[in-house]
Amino acid sequence: MSIDESPSALAQRFHDLDLQRRKAEASLVALVDEVDRSGAYRADGHLSVSGWCKALGKYSHAEANDRVRTARLARHLAQVSVALADGTLGVAQSHELARVFANPRCGDRLVEVIDIFLDVAPELSHKEFCILVRRWENLADVDGAHGAAGRAHDRRRASVVNTMGGVHVDAHGPALAGSAMAEVFERFCQAEFDADWAAARAEFGDEVTEGKLARTRSQRQFDAFQKIFEQAAATAPGSRPAEPLVNIHIDEKTLNNAIHADDPEWEGHLDPIDPLRRRCETADGIPLAPGEVLAAALAGRVRRVVTRADGVILDMGRRQRLFTGAVREAALLGAHTCVWPGCDIPASRCQADHVVDWRHAGETSAGNGAPMCGYHNRFKNNGHTPHRDAQGLWHVLRPDGSEIR
């Protein structure tokens, strides 16, 4: 190994080592399955194959469970082992599939869509892959999603407790209400960041970086949280506060199923659930119970978002505004995170960037927009090119035309 290796050589070495890890995982999963089926773990007094794994591999409880569940998944769906051995399925991705396979309410239906998941696994980050899997699980396990939403509503709570060392704030409630709160919180956080950035830019000019800002991100978040309370206290009694705009992605079939949930003759619930086209989630990919979204839609508290097959926004409902703000929102709804590979910054905290640059005749339109964080928006100008394929998956090409995978 040489410290003088080029970045591309280091990346290739990483890929080679990770491929070996995936192949080793496939072999390890097959071995765990053999021990599980034969009961060989009992020979040394272990009560379960999970205990056997923890003893021999010095695994944590979570790691042992991941491996055992993956072994049982691969036993029923052999293509998972093949994909691991071929290197087209990541280790963490296989554990996510195993987690949903272990769900007693919908795991047996994974066979209906496993080929879809395996096809897109090489193209998706772990976060995007998990969003896709949990999107399907949320719709396949209707009782579980409805029950979780109901429990979150019934058990909602919040507290602000002063202690000798400071203040502790804690809250728990339904996801849809949380999405609205998160939207408000993020706007206040952005305002605090903008204030710090403006002050630092006035002092340091073009040399300004986040490290030169007066406050840390955590400090700005607390100050933003405090200002929400201060503004609420300053609101005149009886006045109507501004209502946050929450964009919810829900497809027509899912919405119809929610409408007809109590109709015993409705057969829509039996339709196959394609995770690439069916969804019920926030703009950041947080799954929502369809019934919860239906209630909010009837009350006019959310805005529908209609997309083309590749994910490009076609319609944003009655509240669409024919100026830059609406186009920007549509561009940010084109992905859950910054489209740069490996970047998990939520789209709500990104800038709307031109896929084809304005200087190269790129249009300022939803179809030519993408969410990109400030750093990668600037870095892209080194000659990198993002583009979206027919399935709606994002790719970024280096200046030499090769893809960042």
C-alpha cells in the first residue's frame, strides 16, 4: 500500500475489499442457516443460534439478530444470497430486507417485490434503499401502520422541565404532526444560519466557512427552538397563526384504498404494491399511515404532489404558485436528500440546483432541478454532471465521464 495512491485507485481498492466482505457475508449467512436448521448450536449448550453467533463471533445482540434473520431470509429467497455473493447487494441492505421479512404481518409478501429491491439496490444509497423498503412495508402492513399511528396519537406527550443544569425538552406524537413541526423548526434554523453566515461573510469575505461561524449547529438549533416559543408568546390572542405547508407524497391507488378502507367489497387492497410507484410519505421519506393522510387531506392541511413515472413533479395541487418559489419547491421534492452519492443532507435543507446549468441553456424548471447541499452545489462546478435516469434514480458523473458509485 502506498500513501501516494490516486483517489481513483483508493476508491477501487475500497470496492474490491467491500466486494470480498459481501461474498464473505453470503458464505457466513449460509453457515448460520445450516447451524440454525440442524440445531448444531445446542452441542455447546447454546439455547439459540443467535447465542451461538454471539459466543463465537463476539457479536452484539443486534448484530447476531441481523445475521440470523438474514440467514432465514436467504433460506426462503435464494436470490438474496446470490446478490450478496455477486456484490450487487450490500450487507446493510440485506439486513434491512431481513428485518422486514421478519415482520409477521407482511414478511411473507416480500417474495412479490424482492426482485424489484434487488434490481435497484446497486443504484441506491443505504438511506434511499431503507426508504424504499419501509415505504413498501408501510403499505403492505396496513394494520401495523394504522396501529402505530393510532398509538402515537393516543400516547402523545410533551414536557419542558427546568433542572439545575438547564432545561430538558421532550415530546412524542404522530408523524404527520411532527412533519409540520419539523418544517417550522427547519425554517427557524435556516434563519439562524443565514444570520451567522451574513455576519461571518462581512468579517471574512470570500474566505468564510462554517467553521468560522459564531455558533455551532447545535447552538443555532436551540436558539431557533427558543425563538419559536418567543414568537408564539408574541402572537396576539385570537389571531390565526400561519399554517406550515406540508407536502405529502401519496399515489392514487393508496389514497383510494384509504378512502375505501371500511368497504368489505373493495378489492384494491389486494393489488400488488410496487415500491417504485406506490408511496405514502413525507417529502423526506418518512412513512405515514394512509388513513392519517386522508384525514389531513380532507381537512385541507396538506398539499398533494403528483409525479411522473421517473419522479418529475407534474402537479402540486391547488396551492401551486406561478413564480420561482413553486418551481424551487418542486425541484426539492425530486429526491429525499442531496443527490450527491453518499450525502444524507435532507432535501429540505438543500438548495434547488440546475441539473443542466443555466449558462448552458438549462431551464429553470422542475424537470431540470435537483436538491443539492451548498457544498456539493459548489463542488459540482469542478466539472461534475448530475442526471436522472428513466427510473427516477440520480447519478453523478465525474469530469472524465465515469460515475461516482
